[in-house]
Amino acid sequence: MTPDLEAAYAEPHRRYHTRRHIEQCLALLDKVPDLMDSERQVLTWAIWWHDAVYDPQAKDNEARSADMARRDLRELDASIHAREEVARLILLTAGHTVEEEDRLGELMVSIDLAVLGAPAPDYDQYARDVRAEYAHIPDEAWRLGRTAVLERFLAAERIFPDQGFHDSFELQARGNLQRELQALVQG
């Protein structure tokens, strides 16, 4: 990890999008079978850089994180192909949508969303941490925005595009999202 990444993930406004999130994502990647070394390396880099820029008031965090990855990986002598693939994977985390048969994209999106399928106490802590990151948003606006996000996930045919993550986390994620949505609606 570069000093810039270390500093980014230690920023005081972060509660969920910290180095711990990255380490949890990397641990999930470690469990994924049947990846070529080059694929695993690209995914590792994408995970490290995907939340490098995290400003809850900005709308271009993923684009800025992708740019940072391109710059840093160039300095680390990564190939242009690897740098562009890392950037592409980071950009997928903006909307968490991916084309069918894009295995690396499916894995990246699924790994980033895995917290949605965490045991209820871990999910609840995640929800509190994300709310703390958005403390600048008034409660009513938060409820409206967060409700829209949760409903979008719940309306999706699949939350996790990777089959293994779908099998492991989909049911728990839907329960967590529904529980949080219910709490928001009840105010």
C-alpha cells in the first residue's frame, strides 16, 4: 500500500470506508477459487484503490479513485492494460451494475457489496457507520435518500452478480435491507 492510500483510508470522516473495509474485501477475494494470478492481482489493486477517494459530499469519488489508481499503478510499473482494467473495475462500484459474463466485474461488485449480507449485528454497525459518514445530511433527507437506495437494491433481481456470492449472501442481504428499510419508514 502506498502512503497516499494509507492516509486516505485513515481520514477522520471515514467510519465504514476505512482500511478495515479494504481488508475485509481482500479476505473475501482470498476465498475466490479459479482465478489466474493476473486476475487476482488486478482485483487486489482494484479493491485497494476503489474507495481511495471518499468524500460523502462529492459525486465523483469512483472516478477520482480510478484516476488515482492509474497514476499510482503507473509509478508501480503496472502495465497499461492492468491500470485500465483496475480503473474499469473501480468505476463499476459507482452503480454496482455489471454486464453478464464479466467475471472480474461480477466479483468486484459482489465483494464490495458483501457487507449487505453480513450477520445482522455487523450489518447494523455498517448502517450506523455509513449514516455517520453522511452526518451532514439532515435526518429527513437521509431517510428519503437511503430509502431509495435500499428499495433499488431490493427491487433488483440479484444483489450479487457473482453466483458464489449470490448463493452465500443474497438471502441475508435482503433480510438486512428490508429490516433497515422498515426502521427508516417507521422513523
